Amino acid sequence: MTDSDKLMHLLYLCTPFAELEYDYLLLLFCNKPNVLIPSGLKIPKNFLGTLKQCVENDDESLVDELGLPFPIEVTSQIVDCFANVYDVEKPAVTGYENVDRVGELLWAFSKSRQVLTNYQDEAYFISIEKKYKDEILKLLSDISDKIVDEHFTEISNICKAVFEGDEFLDVELNAFYNNLNSLCLN
């Protein structure tokens, strides 16, 4: 069983939460007693409901509707609601800080291109496109000498492709995050 299989099994075990009145479920993970790792998952209620239908009805056509849970930063504000005291492990400095922000901005850039298609939206789209592109280019400049050249080139090429019209929506963002996580863990 792979890690992704284990995660999907864990998420399936969470599907009863889809029947509650909450909009999403946060999953936090410990790697030591009372010490949380600094990232968790934010799982929308509809994800859990769709996952339950997919598994219980053996309906693979619903898999495309799942999307993926969103990664979140675990903050002290999140853990303050628990009766037990938890510490949040400090993330190691890897040089890959802010690369996740590049992914978020690429998603916003692409989503804006997808949504702002009316003639009336043109001026706004041009201004927001410039804002996102400028911020992405600044982040790339900031990380260029902090990460491995091969990884920087790969990220730069993704940005260039999105600037030139490639789509970068939920599936691409999650793949970007998964790739980023594997780079940081190795």
C-alpha cells in the first residue's frame, strides 16, 4: 500500500463528517507526542461526500469531481482550540519557502483568465494579470539562488507556460504541491 493509498483510506474514514453542519474538516498530523507537523489538510465537505459515493457505489466517474484537499499551514490559532497543549514543529529552512506561493499565484492567474472572459472584464483582467505576473517574477527572483538550478528551471518553465496560455487550475496546483513536497523531503 502506497502513502497515497493510505491517505485515501484515511480520508474515506473521515467521510461521516460530510453529514455534519461544517464546511470543511482540518486534518492535523503528529510525528511526536503533542508535536504537530507544520502543514495539514483542509478537506471540503463536498470532497468527503463525493469520496463516499465514489467508494460505496464503485463509481470511478466521480473521481474527476474530487479535486484534492488543500494544504494548510498549522498555526497556533488552529491548535489553541484543543484541551491538550500542542506545539507546532518549526519547518526546516530549505530554500523552497515561497515556492508554494508561486503555485497559488499561478492558480489565481489561470483562474482569472478562465473566469474574466467578458469584454467588460478586460481592463480588470489586464491589471490583475500584471499584478500576479509581477509578484510571481519577484518570487522567482528571490528563490533563484536558494534552490537547485534544475528545480528552479522546472518552476520557471511552468510559469512561462502559464503566462503563455497553459492552464494551471486545481489538478495542476495539487501536482505542483505534491512535487514541491517530494523535493523538500528529499
